[in-house]
Amino acid sequence: MYKYRVYGLNVHSNRKLDCYPHSFDAADIIIEFTDSEDEARRYIGQLVFDGEPREISAPEGIGKFYFCGEKHIVVYYQNEDYFARYMCHVLFGFGFSYLLRRRKIFFLHGSGVFIDSGAVVIVGSSEVGKSSLAACLVKQGGRIISDDTTRLELNSETPYIYPSYPLRRLYRNTIEHLGLSMEGASEIISREDKFAFRDDGQSVFLNREAPVKAIVRIAPSDTKDVALVREDIKDAILIICRNVYNYQMISRSEFTGDYMDFALDVCDRLPIYTLYRPAVGITVQEQAAAILTEIFNRGG
């Protein structure tokens, strides 16, 4: 078995993955890969767990995931080329976010940036500018912890986020803004101009967990200036629910109640802001300045 550290968790795999190896005694998650559907079912039959396995087809015909309890994932893959190119992205995004919900561990669809002694998580709809704002904050001395998928852990008194490790999902222009080489990037399936970026010790990344100071939603508006507004509890809960990774699964999944409990817990512990910005005429530097001033008490 191969050993890895992913999102702060110890992972066993029966197949070598494009990840960084890690040494540990006990595994948090065990993954069995096979290119035979019959063998996948044999794996499942040998496992001991409560309830029935949950079978979900992976996107783009890659194969199927079988979620067995809170610890095991059995993956039947149909295409070796797709496996080599895309499996880490699909597994560590969709696959992990689904499995870990069973353990009440949730992922936000957003970017985490470490600044000074804490982190801010930037959420919002696709292509609203999360990655560009994160890159700008890096220019101000921050470091990227995660991009696209951010694991938020609430078990301790202080909420923490964990790196989207070993792969970051970055747009091409973000990679260029950070001064990184495209040699560390590989194309993500079905995501135009977005790449899974391998981090090999780049100084713009932080490869450990960090305490969270706030969550900020970006929202284009018809205002003339940037406004960073702290939300009341009702709107804050809606923001968290709508920015959980794979939000579209909420209404038809067994996790609906857990989403609400998670959102309530987050809003009880962290301030939730909306960064209102005009659709045109405002630079990303001005947006970053609002966050640095309000949340990190930097300058005026």
C-alpha cells in the first residue's frame, strides 16, 4: 500500500498516485482502485462497515466510486489514460468531499489565504474573481493554502483550514500572476483554462493547516465603491450553505440536515462578510485593501 497525506488526513492507496508520500501508522482513509467492476464488488464484500455502500458514477465516464462507511472508497476506473490524467483531481475534489461529509467534515468552494497570523476564506460563484483576489493578497505578503476546495475543520475551539494538497486548482492567469511555471500544471477535465497545479516547495503556498479569521463572499454589485459588509446570521447561513463544495447535491442527498448544522456552527464561530464590488472600474488591489484593513487591521 502507498501512503499519502491529503487535506491533513492519512491516506492508504493500493495504487501509486501523483501525490506526496507520507509516513504514518494508522490510516484515516483507505482507497482501493481496480479496472474490474467485479473485483470492485469483491473488495466491497470483504469490508466491514455499517449500512450499504453508496455508488456514484464519476464524471466524464471515468468510472464509479463506492463509498463504504466513513473510511473506505473503492474506485472502479474504466480508462487508464483518464485515470493517469484526471483521477487525483476528481478523487480529491468530488470523492473526498462526499466521503468526508459522512464524518461531518465539509469543504467550501473557495480559496484560502494565510495572512499574518490567520487565514481568510474567499468564496463566491464560479469566475467571480476568487483566485485573482487570492493572488493579489499573496502580493501583499499572503500565502495560498487552498484554491477551489477548502477543508474547514470545526472540531477544535479554533476553526482551521487545510491545504488542498497535493494539487491546487488554479486558472492560467492566476498561475501567471503568481509568477509560477506552467511546468507544474496539468489540465483539469472539463474545466477550460483551469489546471491542477503541483506544488514542489513554491514559496507562495503554505502546506499546513491554519486558523481562520473570517469568510468573505465576493459579490458583483451596482455600487460605485468596494464595500465589505459583515452579514447578519440569516444571510451568513445562506452564504455558507450555498458555498459548500458540490452544493448542487444538497437538496437530493442524505446530508441536508448536516449542511444546516455545519452552517450554524460556522456562523457561530466566524464572521461572514460580503465584499460588494462594482462590475467595472474597481481593481483587485482595492478589494484586497478592504480585506486587509477590516479583517487584518493593516493600514487605513
